[in-house]
Amino acid sequence: MRSTAEDEISEFVRARYARLLRIAYLLCGDHGRAEDLVQTTLTKVALAWSRLDDDVDHYTHRVLTNTFISARRRRSWFERPSVVAADQPGPDQFAAVDDRDLLRRALARLPARQRAAVVLRHYEDLSEEQTAAALGCAVGTVKSLTSRGLRSLRADLDAVGRPAKACVGGGN
């Protein structure tokens, strides 16, 4: 018979896995790495379960973000295949798909902390205070990271001729 803590952890994983996977994918831009990131995060959360208060979601966001940022610092994160396919497919007829792809690529070019701030604020819809807690920084830092990240995203999207308003939202 399983213990109550194991049942709670299992329920937590069932309820949050899909959302954590989407956030992880937005952070790292690769399905395999996103799955690894979520698995590592959930393992850390499970190991700390007995010490956690009621705010398990906050702790989980913080672990996910810190694990992502730490992984970006490792050299292996930057390994890329050296062969580029010569034949590139033509543009897709569905503009929304193109916009999501361009946005994903632009997100991938942001520094890890800017990317985390933008994803937590605008995808996860956390407040500045919640984002600051997840990143372990001040609210002012969240504001500047988000501002710089959005500015970079808009510049990237403008550079490829896509309207930034459609992908990221209007500029200030």
C-alpha cells in the first residue's frame, strides 16, 4: 500500500505534467530537452516534498527555471549539429504556424534569464512578484529582464519581416 506522500506526489505530477512540459519546451525549444528538464524538476520536487509548504507550484517553477538556467551554463547545451540541410521547405500557408515558429526561434536566442522572465510573465501569466520569486531576484530585475527580452523579440521579428505585434504584442 502506498503512503499518502506518494499519492500526493503522483496526483501533483498527473495534474501539472502537461503544463510543466509546455513551459519547459518554451524555455529550451526542444521536446527531448523539455522532457528531461521536467523529469529533473519533478525528481527534485519529489525529493523535497516533505519539506514543502502549501506553495508547491512556486517551488516547482523555481526549480524548473533554475535547472534550465544552470543547464544553459554547461557547455553541452550549445552543441549543435554541424550539417545543415540544403533543402529547406517553403513557407507554410498558415501564418499562425509561422508566427509561432518565429517566436519560438526568437525565444531561443534570448539569454536564459530574459527568456525565463518572458515565459513566466507572458506565457505562464505570473505577476511580477511571482516571477521574481521564481527567479530568485527583485521585482525591478524582472521588469528589466522582461523589457529587454520583449525588445529583443520584437527586433528579431522585425528583422525577418514579420509584424512583432502579431507575435509578441505592441511595443511601448
